[in-house]
Amino acid sequence: MTADQVLALAPDPASAKAGRGLASPRKWAAAGTDGTLLWGECQGSGSTPYQTRVELATVAYKCSCPSRKFPCKHVLGLLLLHAAGGASSGAPPDWASAWLAERASKAEKSAAAATKSPSRSADSAANAAAAAKRAKAREDRVAAGIAECELWLRDVVRLGLAHAQTQPSRYWYDRAARLVDAQCPGVARRVRGLAWIVASGAGWEGRLLAALGEIALLCSAQRRLDDLPLPLRADVRRHVGWNQTYDEIVARAFDVVEDTWTVTGIRTEEDERLTLRRTWLRGERSARDALIVQFAPAGAPIADPFVAGIDVDAKVVYLESASPLRAVVAERGGFSGGAVVPRASGFDDALAGYARALAGDPWLERFPFVLREVTPLRSGDTWFARDADGRALPLARNLREPFALHALAGGRPLTLAAEWDGRALLPLGAWSDARYTALA
């Protein structure tokens, strides 16, 4: 990886700064690599050096320091040292190779457990019957929750948008809580979002009506689920709040693509309970996009994270959908640090692709754009991405650092990767002179 790609892993600016301070051979009592494993010993405040190891193929890491940040400054410093060619070649010490062997053993045990057959058919039948009973109970709760939500939506519209604007946040949050109780977390999240829309400033009326319409359409689709085509039925269930396990998705194998994928961008969102990471991939041969969503408890690391800007060989399995985009990685190979600039589109092709995806899944919230030859510019209080023909798409108003993108372009066109929500672009990364820079 390049230094920029290593620093993109940092959980915060302070960790990045501390990692840069450790990217010197004199900070490490020993630092080496055998091409698969990277290791180092860094003297801290205690008498025993901190032992840091990184599996380079998957960028998995572990450090003996007590830091609660992942990756810690020692992992970042060791990777930066390696990026600069400061790690010597050699055989790993026992403590590093033992950790790598332990990871391989755990992976083998997990694979064996996944293929292990039930010990007794009677137990299997009993488990299946219990699962069917639980599923029926949830279906009933969801049906009741959706019916109640539809009645509430009618009341919101009947009372008028002016009435909705005067309501406190709890007006929306209480309704969302009832949907959570009815096991409709996907609908609940959309209802919670209405509180933000009402307070979002000029044009809130149109945005609120559109969001209410999407929720009403989702409730209607859930009521007539059995009448829908199977891929659209899967979309409805996912948006309402049904989740599939990794094993179920891989076993279903709805759509499998093996390719070399460019990681076009990563966005991480955190709250007090959960860390969510969205990773966007674009296939080199297939030219398809894939969205990998990973979760972890707050403060815990994301397992086997990707790095923005790399190329990785992988077999990707898409979730069943009328517009396949969400996916999981079934097999992951090696990566290369110098990402090839992926196939990029003009505005017309990008928007046409979004329209096709939205026609299949009308509740689609984000869609990946990789746009060629765009230049960032500012007009009034709004930033735009302008193409070679002078047309422009607005950048999201909550973009933290629009000047970083502006400085990267330097007045010249670049290739921009971004999330499009139907109204604005949220930049993820950009290629300037064939070099990738993460912006999220």
C-alpha cells in the first residue's frame, strides 16, 4: 500500500499523526516481512516492547498495546514504514508466525463448522419446526406494524405538512419505536429520518412528501408481497428489515462474479452502539459495482477491512435483488496497492444507470458513480462537479472538506468516485494523474 492508503485506515486524525511519528526505523527494535506477514517490535512506556503484526494479504492486524483504537498507531506506523521500504526481509519470529497460524486454524474450524451436518435428524426437524413457528410469529407482528404505520401515514397527510413541521422530534421517534417493536427496523429507520427532513431547511416540503411516499410504497409492497416477482420480493423484505446471514447468501448464490475489483471508496458511520462501513467495488472486467456492508460494535474493529484505492481479486456473491448491488465476499485473494483507474462514465450514462437501478428497486438510497473528467467548482454556497460539456451535479452540503477535492483537482479534470442519492454527490475518492486519494 501507499502511505496515503495506509493513512486512510486511521480511525481519526490523531492516530494518523501518531502513526506518521512511528514510521521510522529508529522507532522499532525490529521490523521485517516475508511478503505475507509484516511484524515489528516498538518500545513503549513499559519494559516490554509492543508486538505488532499485520497479515498483508487481507490487512488483518494485531498489536499487544492497550490502545482501544483500531488500527492503533503502531499498526499504522509499521505499515507506513513498510510502504517506505523500511522493513527488512526475513523469517518471522515465533510470536508473529504463531498468530498467523492461529488465524488460519480459526478459518479452517469455521469452514468445517459451516459444512458439518446435524447430528440427529430428530433434532433437525425440531429446530426447523421451531424456526417456522418463530418466522410465522414475526410475519404476524410485521403485518400488524405495517397496517398501523399506514394508518399513521394517512393521519400525517390529512393533518397537513404545516402540522408536521410543528411536531417535536419525539413525534417521529415514537412512531419509529413502535415499528422496531413490530420487528420492522428498516421502516423505523426511514421514519426516524423524517425528523431530520422536517428541519432540513428550504425545500423540506418536497423532500418530506417524497420520503412519505417511499414509506407508503414500501408498506403497500409488504402487504402484497406474495404478488411480487421473487427478486423484488427480496428487496421489499430487506428494506422492511429482514436480514440474511452470510452463509444463507453464499448458499443461495443468486449472482456470483469473480473479478479483480477496484475499491472505489469507503464510508464509515458510527454511533454510540454500532460502526457501519460501506465499501464500494467496481469490477475490472465485468464493469459491475458491488456494495459490501460491514458492521462491528462501537469501538471494535471491522473484520477483514478493505483499503480504499487498492485492487483485490475476489469472488463476490450478490444478494437477490431486482437491481443487484449489495453483496458479500465469498473468496478473497491478494491485492495490489497501485489501483488501476476504473472504467468511468459521463453524466448521461451514470444517470441512466441510476434510473435503471431505481426502476428495479424504488427504495434504493445510494448508487455509485465513477465520473470521468469532472472539475469541482463553487457557486454561491454550493459546490458542484462540472463535466467537460459544462453540465454540473451538486455536491452534498454536508461534505466535510470540499476544499480538499478542489485542491486535489488544482483546476484540472479528474476521475471522481461518489455516492449519488438522487439529489447530490457525496465524494468518496478521486484519481488525479492516475493516483488515488481517499476523500471520505
